[in-house]
Amino acid sequence: MSYSAMPQKNPYRDDLDERNRIVTEYLPLVHRIAHRFSAHLPASVEPEDLIHAGVIGLIQAVERYDPERDVKLMTFATFRIRGAILSELRSRDILSRSSRKKVRELEQAYIRLERRLGREAKDAEVAQELGMSLAQVRQTKKIASISFVSLDEIGCSSKKDRRKLMTYLANNDRNDALNMTKLKELKSFVAKAVESLPEKQKLVMSLYYQDELTMKEVGDVMGLTESRISQIHSEAVINIRKKLRKSGLLDGD
């Protein structure tokens, strides 16, 4: 019998053996996503903690998956795993509102200095502008690179807006014209911003996001250390976010 004849039936939730099988099959996906996050995080955050959060997200995805919706289980699971890990990071104050405020202040300092100097600002100059140490500037840049934008920054601050956007992302609801237009505009602008990056930053972004290599694998390809690749990635993300903020596509003071 097809799934369409059983609208309430979830083959993974209702069959414990099948659920356990699919969870085991998707565990490598959890590990890969968790390790991609951990590459941008302080050493105090254990990858195992992110993996644990990701497994919880995977189990929720398997239990809540609706085969009648036009979305693959892999896509839905990836969405849930990432969401669970981001929630874990928010609970640790790494992606808290105050942390995002620091990222905004950092970006605004870069923008101010670049207008004043007529060239790209150096990390040391930004540190002096903000009264921060160089290490603090670089750590804030790493936090910025965990996720390009938050939902608040693209105008989804209410619970209703967040639910609509999440539904659109999870189900690819082509009837939601507002969110489709907003995300298309954001995607188009990010693509142009990536193209305008310095060659080394552009290559890192391509290998990391398009080819889905790990930071270590990108380093092997480019003949650089993993820590240097992480630094280049952070610089690229800050550059893209600066462009998004200048264009008005990111909200926030």
C-alpha cells in the first residue's frame, strides 16, 4: 500500500526495528554535521556534546517525518539535526543574543574603519576601535562563521514568522511567495558576494560548502593547515555579512 493511502502512517515511528535501522544508517550524517560545526567553535565545546544533540534531532526527525510531504527524509533529518545542534549552542551562550550583538558590533566596526581608511580594515585596527584584544576579535569572527545569518536578522523575529519560514524550508512550500522571494533575494546576493571575495576565500567557501569537504580536507587541497583554513573561512563569512548588512538584507542595530 502506498503512503498516500495511509496519511497518518509513519513507517519509521510505528516500526521500532525500522526506526532503529534508519537512525543507525543516518548516524554518519550526524557526525559529519557536528564536526563541521565544531571546526568553528572554542576548544571548550566538545564535539561529542554536539553529536549527542544531533542524535536527538535525528530521532525527532525520524519520529515526525511525514512521507506525504514533498521532502526527502535526508533533507528533513539534516534540517532537524542542524536545528538541534544550534539549540545546544544557544543554550551554552555561544549563539545567544549577546553573542550576536558582538558580531554585529564587529561588522559595524569593520564598515566604519573601511569608510574612514578607504581600504579593508585589519583585525588589529578593529580590536583597537572596539577596545578588544586581537584574540577576542578572532574569536568573535569564529562565532560569526557558525551560521551566516539568524532568523531575527532576516526579519523573522515573531514566532509566527519563524514557523512560516521553517515550514517553507522543511517542505519547500512553493505557495509561500513572501518567504520564497526573501530567500531567493538572500541566496542571489550571497552568491554575488561570494564571487566578489578574494580568490583564496572564494576557494575555501566553494570547497567547504559546495563540495562539502571538512576544514582538514580543504587544508589538504590547498596545502594549508586546518586552523588557517578556519581563519580564512571566518574572514570570508565576515566579508559576506558586511555586504549583506550594507545592502539592508540583515536587520539589527
